[in-house]
Amino acid sequence: MKTAPGSDGLPPLRDVIGRYELAAKKSLGQNFLLDLNLTRKIARAGGDLSGRTVIEVGPGPGGLTRALLMEGAQRVIAVERDERCLPALAEISSRYPGQLDVHSGDALDIDWSKLVGGGPPVTIAANLPYNIASVLLTGWLETEPWPPWFDRMVLMFQREVAERIVAQPRSKAYGRLSVLAQWRTEARIALHLPPEAFTPQPKVASAVVDFRPIAKPEPSCRVATLSRVTAAAFGQRRKMLRSSLKQLTAMPELLLREAGIAPERRAEDLSVAEFARLAQIVDRGDLARR
Ligand code: SAM
């Protein structure tokens, strides 16, 4: 077979989809990327992949998987729920012997650190199924112990979710996900993609977010406590904190005073560091003794 420069010698993705009859299923969030130039750009968004292990959720027909391998990933461990995709992925495994492990199953049931089992630095890279993207992301961001088993994530979301992740205080998009993501990682939008980039076209635009875990997030607190604080505060985001934080503690005013935060402020106004400071004081557990 004659191979175009820069290609991997495997058939075009459109042919693969046709040959294995991979009609997209909406229930599995299937919107495929068929342009290898684009998937290679996504693969590169998280920096140099040489020597790395990459965890990929939902390889589908393998557009991003092929790009990750072409961009130098040493090993790709892919988890795919749709068994129809397995023969297409097996073709990629044959082209890259020993470099691609495909796990057939549900990404929501995986023990990730066990799957990776130590070894070289790990990147998580995925064009995520949008129906479970936030759940997967929250799970990775809440990993314990921290720093986690991965040191980079390059993930595609619906644009609106990507904007929530990087949102700043006093914006409508700022919320629980922004606080968690920005406390534990440096997150930035690396790429915007229009609906036309996918087959079939989704109704919404998408964006790739590049996350780098922060080794020691400051101020330090338990991630579970931070989650309780943000749930209470954003659960009633228009209320003053002295009222919304009653969900969390019997003494919200004392907690806020200790943190140096005016009780009239609202969830939307607080910085990520201020949320973590509140959680840190809750963790200390001595408010009742004051
Ligand atoms: N990576 C491919 C691409 O970029 O063209 C496909 C991306 S598509 C948006 C999402 C993929 O996730 C599909 O292949 C779908 O079958 C798979 N998927 C959906 N739910 C899943 C789950 N719970 N666990 C593992 N894979 C899942």
C-alpha cells in the first residue's frame, strides 16, 4: 500500500467506519473525529507525548488513538464501551504491536490507578462522551492521594462545560467545577472546535481543555470538604454566604469571620483560594469551641 507522508498507513477513518458498520449511537455520545490532522493537533495540545502512557476514554473507531500513537505515545490504554469498535481498534494494535491495550467496558467502573499500574508519566486524553464527561472529570479531579497518578489531562468537552471549568469569579459560568478544577490544576482552553469537525455533527460547539495538576494546591484542605463548601454556597448562589452556608455549619458567621470573608458576599464573588480557606477552617473542626 502507498502511504501518504505523515500518515500511519492505516485506512482512512471513513472507510473504517463503513467497513465495520459503525453508525454513530447517540446513547453512547458518539460524535467521531475523522480528520487525522485535527486529532493530531488535539494529541499535541498536552505537550510532547514521547515516552508517555496515555489513557484514552472512548477511542471509538480510533481517530484520536491513531493520532496519540503517531505523536509518539509509548503506550495507549483505551477503554471503550461499544464492542462494535473492537475490530477497528485491533487493526491499530496490529500496526503498533505492544503499544495499544484496549479494555472493553464502562469507563465509569474503572479503577484507573490499578489499570495504569505505575510506570512512565501518564496523560489522560479523550474526546469524551458528553453525557458522562463531567462525572469522569470530577472523579479524576477528586483523586486521592494527590498529586495523582496522571500529570496531564487533555479533554474535549462541550464548549459550555469547558467555559465552566476555566470561568473566573463574578461570571455566570463560575461554579463548583471551576473551583475544583482551578484549585487542583492549571486549566486552559487549548482549542475550540466547531460542530462541523465531528461526524455526525453535534448541536453544540466543543473545546479541548488542557489540565496540569498542581502538586500542592493552596490553601490546603480536604477535597471532600471543599466539595461540601461549594455545594452549600453554589446550591443557593444568589443568597449571601451567611445564609447559604447554614447548609454546612450551624455557625456560618463565625466561619466567615475566621476566613476574613464578609458575610454579605455571595458564592459567585469568592475566589478559588477563599473557598479552599473556608474548607481548611471546616477541616480544623474547632469552630464549635470558639
Ligand atoms: N475518540 C473517538 C473520536 O474522537 O472520534 C470517539 C469519541 S465519541 C465522542 C465518545 C466515545 O466514547 C464513543 O466511542 C463511545 O462509544 C464511548 N463511550 C461512551 N460511553 C462510554 C463509557 N461509559 N465508557 C467507555 N466508553 C464510552
